[in-house]
Amino acid sequence: MSATPTFKHRLEFAGLYLVFLLGRVLPRRSFVAIGRAIGYFVHDVLKVRREVARTNLAVAFPQRGATEIAELARESYGQLGGSLLEFCSLPKLGPEDLRECVEFEGLEHIDRLRAEGSGAMLVTAHFGSWELFGAAFVARGYDTTFFVKRQKNPLVADLQDELRRAAGIEIATEGAGVAKAVLRALRRGHLVGILPDQDARRHGVFVDFLGKVASTYKGPAFFAYRANVPIIPAYVRRLENGNHRGTVLEPIYPDLSRTQEEEVFRLTQAYTDRMNDWIRRYPEHYFWVHRRWKTPPPEDLTAIEEYRRAHPVPGASPAPGLD
């Protein structure tokens, strides 16, 4: 990360800060309409990463035509605009506001673990209003630490962290000692939230993501195995009234009788399958502008082939090399 912000960094920050100001002054009931207008402007006029989004959607949904893909891409930008406004409004939203605008189902899975004194890796995706989702867990009294990857733009990264801390979110970032900090939090019974759905380059584990092999961060599976805690997939989506529904799925437990390498793959593919299901059901909620399949997969896909034979996904196209 550059220590001195560049002109491009300052320009990006100015755009985000304008949205931040809108989020502070506009009423929450207007976020959906105005956020959609912002997203459509970025998609239709600025065309920021529009072709990346369309290409990703075409890969994930090869059965859909170009017109439908273009419409999905545009709607995803509209959803993202509303989510960005909600993120920027976090400093003015109190716990009651957050509890009101995000309803939950499946919290019994977390409550059971908390009663047992167990922590968990809370895995979600860049899906729906994910920053608001994280703050909603804190508003309901759950001890939560979020592992975040800082943006390359230091001005934007600092503003994002400021917004998260204003909502009471405890943050862990990359760097020396972070692994020990995460393991300590898990062993204290905390939730550790992470969004592992971006390209992990050559440091990742390769799994089937939406029908194509993708490099995926090992962190959630690694920490679950080392701390002997489950992974809990959870997702949030926007309802027709502008509020949100957060869904907490059943825990995925590590098997300590297997090697760490085996479990890192199995756990990663298992929670990715849940992620795939939600993205396929609500594609307009996903963050399609990231080059998810940037890193070429290895030639040996034996582990994925064996997993797919044992855990077939109904209605999903197989990843290249798996058919």
C-alpha cells in the first residue's frame, strides 16, 4: 500500500466521501431509490468495470442470453449503490435502527454455540448489504471481530475502517500477529467474520466456484481447523420494503481426524457450495465487478473431482475438467 496518496487515490476518495455525506444526511427510506440511481449512473454512464461484471455473469450463468446478462449486471449495480449508502450511514445508525432494518433467521445456531462457549468463523460474501449485515450482528450483542483486507487506496481504507468502528465493529487486518489475534478471539467464544470470495492468487486453495475453478482464501478453514470451531455461512438480502433479512445457516464442523490440508479443502468447498447456492438464487445481490477467476487453476483437479462425485450439486454446471 502506498504511504502517500496519489491523485487517483484522492479522486476515488472524493467520490466515496460524497456518498458518505449523502448517507449521513438522507433518510434511510430513500437509500434504495437513490442508491439504485447512483448504481445505474456508474453502470450506464461511467461504465466502471461493466464488462468485467457482464463477463463474470456470463461465466456463472452460461444458459442465459446477452440481454438477460446485461440486465442482471445493471441491477447488481443498483443494489450495490443502495448498499454503499447504507455502509456510509453506519455512524448515524444506532443499535435499535440496525435491529429494525435487519431481521434474522437461524440465530439459534449461533446462540447454541455461544451457550457452549464456542466461537465460530462467520463466513459471508460480498453479497447484499454485507457491511450493514456485520454491524447488525454487533447490534444484537454478539462479540464479533471482522477480518478485513484493506484497500490499496489508504484514504478509502481509513474511511472504511472509521465507518466500521463507528458501528462498534472490532477489526483485524493483515499483518504480523493477526493469526494469533484471530485464534484468541475464537477461543474466547467470539464470532470472526470474513468474506473469502475474492481471488487469492497462488496462495489460495482451488475450489469449484459457480461452475469454474477459483483460487480461494484458506483463512476460514485454516482457523476453524486450528481452533476446532465450526464455520457458519450467513447471507443477507434486501426485501421489497427496503429492509433486509439475514439468514444464518447450519454450522460446518472441522474433522480433526483428517489432515489440515484435507480439511482446508473440504471446508472451503463446503462453505463455497452454500455461497454458490445463494448467488445463483439472488444473482443481483452479488458483487460481480471483481475478477474472481483471475488465477489459472492447476492441472491436477483430483481433489475437486472426488469431492464433486461425493457431493454433486443439482442443476449446476460442472467446473472445467470436472465433467
